[in-house]
Amino acid sequence: METIEQVLQSFNSILKQYDENNNSFPNLTSIKELIQLILHSNEKYFYEPDFLNHRLFSILRDWYLKFLRHLRLGTQSNDDEFYFVFDTIPNLFVKMSNHISEKNILILKELIFHKSLINELNIFLEEISLNGKYLQDPQIKSLDNIFRAIQRLERSRFDNKIDPLLTKLFDNIVKCICSTSFIEMFIHSTTQEIDDPGQKFLLHTCTDYIYSHPTDQQHKQCLLDIRQSLLHPFSQWLSQQRSSFRSWNIRMTVILRQLCFILTLSIQLNRYAILDKDTFNGYCQLIDSFIIILQSIIQTENMINNKLNQSLMGTLTPNLYTMTLSNQLEIYIKNKHITSLILKLADIENDEIQLNAFRILSSIITEQDTKTMSNSITIANLFRKFLDKAIDDPNQMLKFYNLLRCLKHLIQYDQIKQELIKQNGILLLLRCITETKFKPLQAQQPALEILLALTFTNEAYCVLKENVNHIKSLLSSPHQGVSRTVDSLLWRLKTQEEILSKPKPISNTYKYDVMISYSHSDKDLTYRIYDQLIKDDFRVWIDRDETFGTTMITKADIIDQSQYIIVCISDEYKQNLYCRCEAYYAYERQCQIIPVILTLNYHPDGWLTNIINRTNYIDFVLLDFPLAYKALKSELNQSSDSHPELEQISSCTTSEYLSTIEQWTTEDVKLFLIDNKFNCLLPIISEMNGYLLNDLYTMCKQNRESMFHTLKNELLTLDKNAQPLTLFIYLRFLNEIKKYISKAIIID
């Protein structure tokens, strides 16, 4: 093997001939020999700036650029050596991109991110996106390696700067994916055994480039454009073809993986975005197809270990999980009741499938699912089995950390808690926080949060009290998340017990009228409530930034000094352990808790129902903000001891309504329902005006029993988890509304 000095000497000799020949190689054979010389050089030379900075590399790049132009203009030679050189120079670029280092990154970028080359590639992409040109040309395979080299340079950890030259390149690749040629090629490829060069470029190279690209706001918009173009035709195709998945081949599953990932990436990058109706329906169609295929595989035992089906499950499960990141799609998936299916997937001996099954499970499992004893036992068994298997295997650490994160979400359910405790899961978790081989953020923090959740069960509470010293040693952790969780754990195990043993301070002058307990994910609506309360001169405490510095001791003191505790209920609140600590303390101190709902169609369950012992909630999503706030203000003003200046502001009385119901607007109807605690009727009556409400009253008077069942059934149809309409509420509703009905129309 030649030394680098000898190689450079050979380069100089070739360069001299090139210059003497008027900046030209004698023939294609000489270029071919040069490329072979470089490709067979010692691998370590590719890290050396002196090697890569040689002028011959830029000469080769310029020759490739010239060949590209010939191809675009149709003036290329049909000589075999031409095609060899045209294919091999990009191979050389790929090899160079395999050896990126801090020393050579700028040289490589200057070489490959060359303006003329990038511009020529953009012209190619524009013509492909417009009319599919070049897709039938076998030489398009040369572009695969060029884009692979560009992609690797962009992803380099040594330089995160986005080259402005490449922005247009990205946009044009997006246009290729959004083109009619893309779907046509995809559908055509499903009937073939091997991809042709055009299919490989469009279906693999372009989608690879997008999927692995760094994301900023502009690129997020491009992903939305791709979704707009591909989601509907792809979801329709999959819906039509899902019954024949057994006839697919491995190549087909690879294409599916590319398409699914690129369609769900926009959800992953913007999980809180609201999906429009068409997009939502497109994803729902995908979800249905995924579930049907997975169920078909699981139901046939001899199919599970089939290589094709393993590949399919490995494609569908991560994308199904990604779709749970959208709140809308998560609800849709939950309503498909696939817990038993996902549990079966979690028991398949395949790391990727198992991990994604656990991730799905942690997102979709419901309180009702966990009440099935077999489910709780199965979930706890699976987690214990895989955690035990991974905890001492260095090669399984990433999986172990992911499993801990999943368990952190599932542990909120009491039944799973109990099963994990029975299986000595606490000892395993204590290992995670005490053994130095585990990373603080990946293992210690989720393990501590799981232990914090377990403190709400007596058995675990007693075990953990015996290990307080182990936990206390982590209080000085440099990681704020770890130290915050330790603070909350110590509060639960020690300090809270001491405070609760003392009587609550009795005072007629609270420091705060309101303390707001909320999850930071609900901050927008919570802050709006807070701002309005401040505007109305209420004294309000809120941890606006959810700072790590606000300890539980401080929050407990604030709760004791607040007349009312507003609990901002949502699924995120229920899952937030720190929120649970606040709510439990307020409950144990017998504080006046006012629950407000911040999530559409959310119904408190689990531990929340134990703390909030009431059936009426102020729903800031179902109601317009002014109406919901009015109801909240009404509750706050029921006691005016601490706020005498607000005594005049009270809930609506009958004198505030117009004298006859026919004059009421929809806002008046909503106010009537809220003020009289008829919240359960809001879903079916809130959009009525006075005339319609009058008609409803007339129908109820004509046939009380029949209308009671009609209203009750309609409420259940709209939402089976909704607060039920009881006979008492129904009769009270008729009695209250009668006061506003004109005597001339009352039917006895």
C-alpha cells in the first residue's frame, strides 16, 4: 500500500499531464484509471485534508458536471467508458462522505456543495417533477450516490449550518415526491419484483433525503405539502390492497416503510397541530388498514415469524405509534379498542416490534382497559420480563431506557401499579436510581418518576420509606429534572406526612383567592383564565413557568394560603405526577377544589375522580370562554369573606333573564343551563335559541317519559362517557324552565 506522500506524488504527475494537455484528459480511460487509483487508496487518507484538497478532486467533479449536462441535453456518448466514469465519480463522492471528520468537513462541502453542480441537479429535479423526464433513463442511478453524499454531509455532526444553496434542492425533491409521477411509479412498482433506476431514485433516494433531513419551519411546511399530495391516494390504495398483503414481497414492504414514515413525520414534528377533516380521515383510513393487517398476521400463528410479516409489523407499529402523537388520532386509535392486539405484538420476539408495541400501549391504554385484571397482569408481566432481560445487557440499554419511558406513562393506572409491586418491580427501579452505570436522564429520572407514582399506594409507600436515604442522595444531582423528582419523592415520603399531622391554619384572610394547578401543556388556556382573574382583581398564584425552583413545600404552603384551588383537568394533567401531588395535597387538606376542563370531550377518571368528588365541571372547551369564565367566577364568589368588594358579582338569578323565553338568544340558553347546573344538557341544548327551547319544553310536557328517554339516549349517542341525565335533573330542568314560559303556551 502506497504512503500518502506517494499517492500525492502520483496525483501531481497526473495533474501535470492534465495541465500540459490544455486542461483536459487524453481520453476517458485516463479518467477511469485516476478514479480507480483514488478508490483503492488507503481508507485513512480520506480523512486527511492534504489528500482531499488536491486539485484533481475538483477536476473530477467538474468532469462529472459536464457529463450531467450532456445527459440532460441528450448529447452523451454511448461509450461504455463514459457510463463507467459517469457512475463511478458519484461512488467516489459517497466514499469520501463516509470519512467525514472535523478536519475535512469544510473541504468536502466546498467540493460537493458546488454552486454549478447543485444548480445542475436542481434543473434535473425540476424537469422530473414537471414531466417525469429522465425517470426512464438508466443513467439516473448516478444521481442516487450524489444525493447520498450530499445527505451525509448535511447530517454531519461537525457542522450544523444549513447551506442556502441546498434549500432549493430540498424544495425540488419535495416537488418530485408531490408529482403525479411519484404515485404512478409507486403503484407500478407494486407489481414488479425489482425496482428500475427511476423507481429507485424517486421512491427511495428522494424519500430518504427528506426523512433524514434536518427540520426547520420551512421543511415542516414541505412535509405538509407532501402529506397534502400523497396521503389521500396512498391511504386509498392501501385500503384497497390490504386484503392481499400476503402476496407482497420484502421489496414492497421497504417502499411501504418509506411512504409511511414520510407521511407520519409531519405528525412527529408538530404533534399539537389540529388536523383538518380530509387529513384526519386520510390518517384514519391508514390506521384502519394497519390494524386489519396486524390482526390478520397475529391471528395466524404460523405467519408471525414469517420474514415478510416481521418486516410488515416492523413498518406498521412505529408508524401507528407516531400517529398516537396527534391528540385527534390518539382518540381515534383508543376507540378502536386494540389493547389485546398490541399486547400480542409486545410478546413477539423482535426488539423493534416489541418496543413500538409498548410505546403504542403507553399512549392508548385507558382506565377501563386496566380494570380488566388479565390486561394489568399481562402488561406488568411483559414489562418486568423485558426490563429484567435488558437491565444488565449493555447492548440492550437503549431498549431499556425506552421501556422505562413507556412504563412511566402506564404506571398512572392503579391496577398496573399493584401488579408491578407484586412482582417486586420496586427493587428493579431502585437499582436504576442507585447504580452508577445508568444515565441520569435516561434511567434515573424516569425510574424516580415511576417511584413517585408508586407512593400513592400504601405498600410501595412503606417500602420506599425504608429507602429514603438512597433517594435523598440524589437531591444534589446536577440535573434539574432528577433533583425536582427527588424533592417531590421526599415530600411524599417524609415532609407531607409531617405537615398533614398538623392542623391546617385557620384564617379568615387568605393570602390568595385562587391557586391554579395545571399541566404546562395546557398553558395557553390556563394563562387566559389567569389573566382574566387578575383583570377582575382576584389574587391568584400560578407557577407560570413551571420552574424547577418551586418545591413541593413551597406549593403546599401556597395551597394552605389559598381559598380556592382551581384544578385544570386534562389527560396531560392526570398523567403529570407533580400535578397529582398538588391535587392530592389540596384534597387531603380539604381545600375547596374547583375543577375546570381544558380538553375537548374529556371525562375525568382514575385518581382524579377520587379527588374531585362532584359531577359538575366548568368546561372551557364545550362552552365559549366568556360563559365558562362566568360560571367559574360565580363559584369563586359564592364566598365573599376574602373579597367583599366582589360580593355584588354573583351567579345569574332569574331576574337577569328576559321575561319570556321566546326572546332568549343561544347565549341566554347557555347561561340558563350553566347557572342552574344543567351542564349535562349542554351538548344537545346549547345551540338552541329561545324559540327552540320553548318547542323542546312543549314536547316534554306532552310526553314527559318518552322525552326523558329520548334526551338521555341522545346524550349517550353523542358521548357514551358523558355525565348521565338523571330523572331528578330532568324534572328540575322542566320546573326551572317553566318560570320563563308564557302562560298562554303552557300545556298542562
